[in-house]
Amino acid sequence: MPNTEEKQYDEINAMPRKALFIDILTRDVSVRDCILDLVDNSVDSYIRNNLQDQRCIRINLTETGFDIVDDCGGIEYGFLKNEVFRFGANIKRNKPTLGIYGIGMKRAMLKIGGNIILETDDGIKYCKVNFNVDEWITHENWKIPFRTVAGSKLSKTEKGYTRIRIQNLHPQIQKKFALVSFLNSLRETLHITYSYFLNRKISIFVNTQKVEPYKIEVRYDDDYKPVKIKKELDGVLVEVICFVDPRKGRAKKELGKRGWNIFCNKRLILKEEQSETTGWSGEKGQLPKYHSIYHEFRGIVFIDSDDPSRLPLNTSKSGLDKETPIYYQILKLMVKTARPLVDYLSRKYDKAKESIDEIEESMEEGEISLEKNGEEKPKYISIEDLRIRRVSLPRRKKGKEITTITYTREKKIVEKVKQYLKATSNRTVGEETFNYFLEMEGIEDD
Amino acid sequence: MIKESEKRSFESVNYMFRPKKQIERKIIIEILQNLSPEIKLNDYIYIGLGSIYYYDFILIHKFLNLKKMISIDDKSTVRRFIFNRPYDYIKFINKKSTEFLQAFNWKASVILWLDYDSKFDVIVLDDLSLISQNCSSGDVVIITLEARIHTKEDWPEFKRKFGTYVSPKYNKQKYFTPKNFPILIQNVVINYLNADLEYRDINFHKIFSFKYKDTAQMYTLGGVFGKENIFKCKKWKNGFVEFGEKIIDIDVPNLTYREKFYIDSHIKKLKQEIEEIEKNTRQYSDYRKREQVMTKKLNKCTKFEISYNDIKKYISYYRYYPQYYEGLI
């Protein structure tokens, strides 16, 4: 009989299965965010290599393949061999880069296709990795073979580069890459997400078409002045800029021109945020619940750190990790900075309008500018030119004292008059009929 | 009582006097007849916006022998729509197209012709979404829209609403002109359909598109849903099938009966004559000059004055050209 008391040493296999690993890793991330991760790597290469001159990232996507190439300096041999392909890279954190977890590139590759070719030359060494996922998945070894040559292949005038080509696209990806709407939305996302870099020394092309930078401007004129504060919180530099920007004409929705826009290490993370995440919760100590009367408010936040792990980011960089102590502090700062302007907007509409319904009616008509700004055009300045400024509330135009008249009439007759006047709101009906009386009776406005 | 706002094209224009629209109908019927044997239409349901004239329904029944037919309209003159049905098996449903598409069970195969008499707008995209979510392989969809631009100042608004679906090559103000607007609409509609079909295993395959102007400029797109374009290698009986981006312009001159009959009875001869004249005027590099010369030469063998362009246009469509008569009933 075997001796059951005897203890024998054995091992349990706890190696992760690659297939499960790939499945989990690629499941909750969108293809667009994956492509953005690859762009982040190129931008990081620019930052890590301390480049100052104009560089370029070119993305080409078709039904047969994906290709991203940058001339942002290339990847150093040791870094490529030991870190770049590891799931969870140990990245040196001493520059304001965008990569944090060291999974973005791998996740993107695996999400998009089955065969990946990475070529890079940093001016010291040329390396080429041929990563066939379908083959790699079949063996337990997690290593990926790659080729190098003794030195660099670059001529004196050529710049260090990295090129990732992905072939054998997954069927769903093939279909997506053929969609005009996907390409347009990718361009639009790149346009605003990397606006800071596009306005400087990095250009991005998608299928040979240049992505134009989105201009981040701040309203700054005699009537409206922005507030800007800067503060260091636990190794993170936070800059909050808030301003009010009433626009004449229809209250059209324009990209990035409502609510909060939040950047982490200069990459846009949240755009047009109007939810509880940025304080619009209506709870005590926070901002009121978002309403169309706050469309004139804009807030821009820059959260920067040389140690990107301190930034309150989620893994796909598509949102903020609200549960971090640092974001709690940042949010407090945002609310404090925005408060006077948000209160001003609440008061402004309270005074002039009687009910929320009426405000909504006038929002649709675009009559939101209650303080007529004369004929002067609003002025804007670039965000870099803005110095630190304390809050100053929008100046009330000195004008004639105004008052409100209210009365009610039967709806049917009001509609008739409205049609007759070709007016679109009750407010206009009131004003026009009043003006008619002035004219008929010859009452002068002096 | 009919509400003022409900007055639509059928009340301001007698459908009989829209010759180009009638030509389009006949061409489309011919293409539909030609879909077989790849698609057998026998059990298809025809869904259209028959108005009070039901012209498309009459043609569909006569030439495709379909009996399951549904006409949709949301106006309040229900009895009038029902009264005017040319066949009692046409089912009239008093709903907006969007409401109908939401409620329809989509079990049978369909030929769906949404002949809007409204301008291209977001509501059309809502209908397209419902179609692409519910349609099956083999379903035929045709949409007709008014392709008119009010002012070129509307371009930013158009871009804001539909920009995501405009291909970069068309994302330019120069396409926002009355002449080019059908191309822009076609681009948006096809890209929108494809985006909506991203997670399905079928695609939309264009078969034809037309533009014409009886009163307002109209644009029609027709195609079929399926995994692959099963018609790619098919030989068509008429030359109006177009898988690519080209939009065929249906344009015909106004002719008197005598003129029409004259040309019809000399059609072979005139075709030969045109061929000959074209061959003999190749030396003219100036198109206008050449046209003048060709008209002059052509008029030598006709009994009345008619421009070379008009006769060419007529010859392209003579088989479909409608004839209107006044009669006492």
C-alpha cells in the first residue's frame, strides 16, 4: 500500500493560456482606441528621444492591412528585446509620456490582425520582429524571435523610425476598415485628441490625408476674460482654465466647445464632459446638474506628470479613473475654479427668463445671447498665450435699464399672430406686437 | 378636411405630367424584371408610397405580377387613398414610413420603394437604419429623394449632420451645388447603409441610380442586400445598370405627338445618321461648334428643327417615353 503520509514535491501549472490572455486583453477595447494606443507609442517615442524638430506619423488602413510608421527616433535594441513585447512593460517613468501599463501596442496588434511585422531603426541598430500570432499561440514559450543587423541601415540624412504592419486582418476589422464613417471618425478623434501635438511638431496622416489640428482657443476680450490656475498636487501638475463664451446666432453644437475638456500629458482624455465625472452632479459642494443654460461654459484641464502612472487614467485612456485620490483633489480644484462662472450663468438666466421651458425655447432659436455685445466680434487667444489669472466675472454692458412684461393670452390666437408675423417664438410675438404699438402711436424711444 | 401643411406633391402636380419620373419607373421595372433568375420575385411583397395615383403599383403588378402590395402614407385623407387603389389587394397603411418600418414583421422578402417627396434629411437616415437592421439577403430597396439645395450657406450644417458619412474626396463645398448634390447624397446614403450593416453579414449593393428634374431635382438609388453582389457578372438587358458611383441623368426633350411619331418611325435611320455625323465631325475640338455643325447636318434629314443633343437624349429613352392624350370619359 502506498504511504499516504509521505509528502512529495510537485508543481501545479498556473501558466496563463495565451488564447485566454489575448481574449481578455482585447475584449473591452475599441479598435479606434487601439489605433490611438499605437499613436501614443509614436508620440512617446518623440518625447523619449527628446526630439524638437518636425516629425510625422503615417497611418494607412485598408481591407487588406494596417500600417503605422513614424520617424520619431525608433526603438532602442535593449528596450525592444526586453520590454516592448512584454505584457506589462517596465517602462522608465521620467518623461511626460502617454504609455502607462505597457499593454497598448500588444493589445492593438492582437485586436487587429494575425500577422505582425515590426521594423525599427534608431540609428544604432536595425531590428525586425515577425510575430505570427496564430503560430505563437500554439506553443507554451512566450518568447518571440527577432532579427537584427550589426548596425543601422539608415543613411546620414534619414531619421530613426518604427513601422508596424499588421496583416491577416480579422474579418470584423476588414469590414470596419472599409467604412468611410470609421475612417472619418478616426480622423476626427485624432484631430482633437492630439490637438496639442498637432499644433506643434507632430503631423499625422490617415491614408495620405493630413489630420488638421484642432485649435484650442480661449475667449479673451473686454467683456469676457478667462480664469487660469496652476497647482502641483502629489507630483502632478494641474492647470485649470475656465471661461464663458456666449456665441451669437444658433446655439450649434461644435466639437469640444461645451463642458469640460480634460488632457493628461497633453493627450485629450475627456471631451465635452457634462456628467457627474466632472462635477455636474447637483450635489452639495459640486456643480449643478448640467443644463443647456451652461452651454456657454467651457473648462479645460491639463494634468501632467513625468511619471504617467500618477495620472488618473483608465487602461484604454478613454476615461478617467474617478476613484483615485489624485482625481478627487483635481475635481475639487475644477469645481472651485468653475463655480463663480457657473453661478454667474445660473443668475444670468434666472434674471432674464422666467422658466426653464422658455429658456429651452430660446436655445433652439439661438437667442441665447442676452447681453447684446454690440457689434464687436468676440476675440480669442491661443491657450499658450494665457497667463495665470484670477476670476473676473463677465462685464455687464452699460445700457438702458430694461424690464420684463408678462401676460397670458389664449393659445389659438397667439399661434395665429405668430403665423402672421412669421415668428417662431412667443417672445418674438410679444416684442413685435409691442413695437407695432410704439410705431402706431408714434411713441419715441428717447 | 385636409390640413394646409399636408398638401404635398400629388396635389400641386398631376403625376401624369411628370414624364421623366414615368421614364424612371419604366426603366426600374425593366431592371427588376431582369433580376431573375438570380432573384425570384414571385413571393415578394411590394411596399411603396403609392400616393393617390398608384402608378408604381400598377406597373409592378402588370410587369412583375406581384399581388402582395402595401402602400404607406401618413396623411389624414385615408378614404381617398383607399378609394383610389387600382386593385383591391393593395393594403393601405396610414402611417409614417418610419412608424411602418418599425412595426413591419420583415418575414417575407420585399421590394421596398421609399419615394419620398421631401428633401434629404436626417429622417431618411432613420428609415435607412430600420431597413438595414431588418432586411435580409435578396431584399430590394429603392429610395427617391428631392436633391435640392436651398443655399450654399447650408454647407456647414450639412457637414455637421452628415459629415461622418461623406468620403474625403466629396467633403468639399464644390459638391454642395445643385448639379453635384445627388453625388453627395448617394455617397452619404451608401456609406450610412454600410456603417449600419457593420455587424451583419450582408452588404448593400447598388444596382442603379438616376437623377431627373420634372419640377424639383430628384435622385433615386436602388440596390439589393446580400453577402456578395450576385449580379456582378450578369448580362443586363438595358444599359441603365450602374454598380459604380455614376448617376444616370434622365433628360428628354418635349416633343409633340407628330414629332415623336416621326422620330420613332425613323429611329434606325436616325441612329445611323448620328453615327455618321459624329464620325465626320471629329475634327472640331470646340464642343459647341461641333454641336452646331452636327445639328445642322442632322436637320437636313429631319422634317423639323431639332438639336442634335435633344435627339440623342430622346433616342436613349424612346422606349420609355410616355404619351399623354386628352380624352372624354
